[in-house]
Amino acid sequence: MRNTALLLIVVALGAVPTVGADGMLDPSFGNGGLVTTNFPGFFSGDAATSLVVMPDGRAVAAGYTIPNLAHTDMAVARYLSSGALDTTFDGDGMVVIPYPGVPPTLDSYAAVEAVLLQPDGRLVLVGGAINDDGANFALVRLNADGSLDGSFGTGGVVTTPIGVGAVAGLLQPDGRIVAVGGFSSVVAARYNADGSLDPSFGTGGVASVPLSDFEVEAAALQADGKLVIAGAHPWPSALPNFALIRLLPGGALDPSFDGDGLATADFGVTEYGRSVIVLPDGRLVVAGSWAATAADWPGDFALVRFMADGSLDTTFGSGGLVTADSGDPDRAEQVIRLPNGKLLVAGWTDLSGPKSDFLLARFLPDGPLDTSFGTNGFLRTDFNASADQCNAVAIAGPDLLLTAGSSSAGGLSDLALARYIATIPVELLTFEVE
């Protein structure tokens, strides 16, 4: 007769961190876990708005630089896993792209809002470009060495006259690129892999939803190809609510989403969505800020969860809403789902005077603040500057989190990164032995 034993094996998904390390700065990265980068220009203002980690552990941060406090240019930096600049990327680890197509003027503006990593290692930068000729969606593709990819658009650059800049972008599994933006009208454009507009989307590649007072902030792609766009509505004519619209793969509003393609979460106060993710089961999480009154703005971190049909998921937090108060005014910028199902929100907190710090908060899958993280669920990071603002977060390894933004002292800012050691997710494996 066989005897069967059940073995529970706890398998760590990476090297075990030191006790109490859940949320500590990673001392192996940069200077005690912190890195700052100053782009060319004697007086420059630099910031990262987007972040991606490559499979080999290198990281790319993208945003903007204001060289000599003049025009604004797209800026990209690539880092080794140690935090040092990767000098195989354009020779010094940094790439600056001025306003595309014409020499920059004092009032020209070009900035990256999303950096996308293609499977072949090329980078797609999605953002906005504004000059005397108006506002455009702007896309740039870089080769793995940091040079402009001449096979994309015109010399590596694509601009589409939309009237606004793109504030978010994503890469479809088939290689097509989606950019979104808009203020009052929601605009999405889809591009083929070579940078040409995809005529199968919207009208000539551009879909416009004339939705009054909707400010676009973020986008996510569902597994079925539908596009979810998050932001605030109505804004600025009234106190805003968390808001989502969903487009069908062809660019039309999806009427099955909350009945008309638009879903909002109104808790009777001020809510402003800044980031959206699609969970594996199809539910949607929007992260942003919440305030009891307009006078309390920017308020606290907040999360709201929607069902796949656009209705509020009342099993999440209190009636679908979760708020978290660090004790100071907070602004959330991005939410990600961790491998163990927990949610991590990155942003920054305003302290007295002009002071601000990076701020992270971790939540359990159904909404409560995870008090095992940092200090009672929050983690602040001070670069010893007057103003530190975190705009992006990414998983940098099985037990590592990377954030990016800016650190400012005396009115001049540098691109800033911080890396943390976080709890390693574990899984239980079972098997039988005789």
C-alpha cells in the first residue's frame, strides 16, 4: 500500500532580503539607493515621467529636459542595474530630442509621457510637441544604441496634428502603437509599426470622442483589444470624478461599458484619476487622488475598482473606493499590480513650504493598506532637496522596485531614481511522494 505525503514547499522568487527590508532603499543601487542625472545645459530642469525595465535589468527613464531654462526637449536616459549610466546608449547614456522637425524656439515644447520597450530592444517615445504650428502627438523610435530609427516615420519621428499632446501610450502585442490625449475631447491615435497611421482605427487612424470636460491621463489595453482611457470628468467645470471610457478595437465607444461607454465613480467629493491597470480577471483599477473638499486638494492617495462591465466593484474597499492618508497632502501618479496581487501606488507628498518627497503606498488585493510595507503602509524618500516628485514605478526584479521622477534644489531639477527592496512573493508548491 502506498503512503502519500503532502509537502508544502515555500519557494522564494529571488534572493531573500534581510529581515525588515520590506521597503528599504537598495544600497547596491547608486548612492545608497538613489541616483540623480543632470542633462546637458548649465542651467537645466530635468524630470522623468515614464520608466521601463529591460529583461537584463537595465532601466530606461524618459521625460523632458529644459536646457538653460529655455525650450523643453524630450529626454531619455538608460541605466545599468547598478544605477550607473549605460554608456553604450548614445555614448553617455543620455539622448535629447528637441522639438521635431524645426529648430526649437524659446516657447517650443517636446516631452515624453510614455516610454515603450519593443521586443527587439528598440524604444518608442510617446508624448507631445507644441510650437507656433500648434500641438501634436509626437512619437520617436530609438534603436537599441540610442540612435534615431530611420525606418520609423521621417528620420525616426512622427507628429500628428491633434491640437493637444499625447499624455499616454501603449504597445499592442501585434506591434501597433496607441497614443491618447485630450481635454474635453478624448483623442486616440493608432499607428502601424512603421509609424504610419492605422486606417482601420477611427477615421484615418484617429478616434475622437467629443466628451465635454473629460481630461485624459492614462490608458490601458484589455486582452480583447479594447482600449480603456482614464482621467477626470467633469473637469474643470465642476468637482471631478474618477472616470473611464472604453473604446472598441476599431476606435468606437463601447456601449456595453456601463451602458454608454463612460463609467464614473462619484463619492460626493473630489476624485481625480491618474493611472489605470487591467487586472488578470478583467477588472479595472484606477489610482489617483481624493479630497473631502476642493479646499483639501490634492488630498490623499485613492484607488477605485470597476468590474469589467464598468460598474463599481463594491467588494473593494468601501463601496469600491480605497483612500490612504499619509498625514500630508499626497498626489498619486501610477499604480502597478505586484506578482502576489498587491497594488503599489507611486507619487509624492507635499510637506510644509516647498518641500515634497517621493511616496509609495502598498495595498492588499481587496483594498486595505498593507501596513507591513514601509511605515504603516507608506514609504517616503527624501533626496535631501527642496522638492522630490515621483512620477513612475516599475518592478526591477523579483525583490526590487524602481521609481523615477525629479529632484529639485534651488529651482533646478535633476532626473531622479530610487530603488527599493520589497517583499519577495512566495508560492506554495504541492506534490506527492511515495
